[in-house]
Amino acid sequence: MARLSARFWVDAYLTRLRGADIPAFVVAHGDDTGGAVLVKLNTLDGKGVVFQRSIDLMSGARVWMTLAEGAEAEVDAAIARQRGYDPDLWVIEVEDREGRHLLDQDGLGG
């Protein structure tokens, strides 16, 4: 199965968020073809969660896992560390008081 480019996935994700009236922004533009993607959920109350795609070792499926969560400053520090390791990294910030990020919907796992 062919893998989607990072840019294509990011554009599709932002379109899906717009369709649900959930604001989102590209905070860091990574490599268009193979850059990894982090999604930061900002609940606008000083807290946040950052998700990264990973492989579930039991099933082999690509899943979204929590990289860091808590105070927004701590989440931002975790993102900064990851960007220090990987300059090709995409960072998408989703802002939603209800905590919606849509990553659990069909089609967004991969």
C-alpha cells in the first residue's frame, strides 16, 4: 500500500478540521514528502496534549499516541525537544475547548 506524503495528509487533516469548525494552524512546516507529524491539542485553558503517529507493535497498525500532556508550557517544551531531533517535523496546533482533534476518526490514522 502506498503511503501518503506528509503534505497531503496535513492538508487533508486541516480540511477535515475546518469542516468541523475546529481552528488549526501549521506551527512548523516539515518535509513535504516524509516529515513526521505532531498534533498539539490546545484546550485554551493553559493545558494541552501532543500526539504523534506510532506503530502499534501488537497489530502493526499506525496509531496516534500521546507524546506529552499537561501544562501548555510543558507540552511546548516536549515539541521543541522533538524539533531539535527532527528538523523535518510538522507541528499542527488544534485549538478546541471541548478537546476535539478528530484523530480518532476513520482515515486519519495513517
